[in-house]
Amino acid sequence: MFEGVALMPQKKKDAKNFGCKLDRELFDQLEEFCEISGFNKTLVVERAIQKYLDENFERVKEFNKTL
């Protein structure tokens, strides 16, 4: 398939391993979404966490200032 083509290695991502238990139904949805979309689970979870933090981080910081 790639005969005669030099493939460049991808740059290693600066990352940490993260493990958690997910509700089985949620995990099944994640797997189905990944199968349909072609995205891998790492990408989907990273984007979901980033979206959640973008939407809530400042609100939590402001709330904690009032305590």
C-alpha cells in the first residue's frame, strides 16, 4: 500500500495515562460513537472534558471565591 513511501513518525504527545470506571451504558455509547465517527476514544474523551471545563471552570472558580 505504501510501498516506496517513507512514512514520517508522528510526534509523541505529552500525555498522562488516565483510567476511570464508566457506567456501562455510557461506555457502550462511547464505543458506538467512535465506531460510527471513526474517532478514537481518547480524542472523544479529551474533547468532551475540554468542552466541560471550558463551560464550567470559571463558574466554579467564582463560586469558590464566595465561600
